Amino acid sequence: MTEQEAISAAEREALEAGYALDDYEPASVRSDDRGWSVFYTLKPPAPPGGHFSVRVEKADVVRLFPGR
């Protein structure tokens, strides 16, 4: 899986969960041996918990983790 494919999968998951991605900074991405982590932060001024991440694993497992 490429970085762009991981970002696309993360965006689909976020949109399905009801996140308005236009309200967030461009995603930052990290990879490891098992997949990708895609991080989103609300544009300033952001309240506490104004972030979330999406984990995209090579087995096409996509999980969203809301901010706290």
C-alpha cells in the first residue's frame, strides 16, 4: 500500500464517521512495518481533543481513533 492509498482510506473512514475534513489541517502520515498512521488536527483555534487519527494496516484494516 502506498502513502496516498493510506491517506485515501483514512479520508473515507473519517468522512463516513462524520468528520468535516475541510476543518482540519492537511494530514500528517507515519508508516511502520504493519501499515500507516494518519493524523488530523483541527485548524486553529482548536479546542482540547480537536484531533483524531486513523490507523490503516496492510491487511486493509482501517480504524479511527477520536481525540480526547
